[in-house]
Amino acid sequence: MTASHVVDSPKWTIIVRGLQVVLAVAILGMSAYGIYWVAFGAFILSLITSLGTFIIVGYSVATSRIASLHSAYNYWAVLALDILAAIFWLASMADLAATRTSFKYPTTINGCVNYGYGGICYRKRDLEKRAVATYGYLDMMSACAGLSALNMSVFPT
């Protein structure tokens, strides 16, 4: 039995919330891997968005399903947090896609730091820094952008 101010959501919303968390964990892992090599702003934004997703989903599920937490439930807060999360996932997806398109030619990092299994590094040339990325790193950046778009599409439940 739910309190009068708690929106009675169907049981399948728990499955959707679980999917949001699973996608956020995958994006969190890929973003952490990307930041390990070079801390692009796109990866930092997707990392923060993933962590925010855990907080938003945790608040929404806990306050709507646990009877002792019904007093902390506010349907306007849940709506605003879901909209905010969708906007942040949209921004993360767009930023990752824009960063991915800035790389024209993938490389195997010849003449740069090579860790045996690929990676990326910086090479200085005059005052300009150029990021060099492998095929795997660029594919991972594309997958992270795609999963961000998928998470954005399932967020407004």
C-alpha cells in the first residue's frame, strides 16, 4: 500500500530502472578506461552523468518502493531529476560523438608510447598538442556515445 502522495508506478518500471543502472555501469567503465589514457572532457561528463544516474535511480526507487521512505518522496523532484538526467545523457552523447569525430585517422601509435596492447598518448609539436588514438579506443568512444543515447532514450520513464 502506497501513501497518497506517492505515484503508484507499474512493476515494469523497476526493470527499466535496472536497465538504466546497467547502462550507466557500462558507460562508467568505458569512461574510466578513456580517462585512464587521456582525460577528455567528454569522458569526464559521461562519468559524472553515470554517477548522477545512480543517485537519481536510487532516490526514485527507494522513496517510491520502501514504505518507511515514502515521506521523502516528491513527484516533482522525481520528474525534474528524470528530465535533468535525460538532458545530461543527451549532452554526454553529443560531446562524446563530437570528440570522436575530431579524430580523422586512427593509428597504431608508431613512434609514440606504445604499451603493447594499444592506447593513446600526446605528442608535442610546437605549442599544439595532438591526441593520437588507436582503433580500439575510437571504437570504445563510439560505443560509449551509442550507449549514452540509449540510456537517454530510456530515462524518462
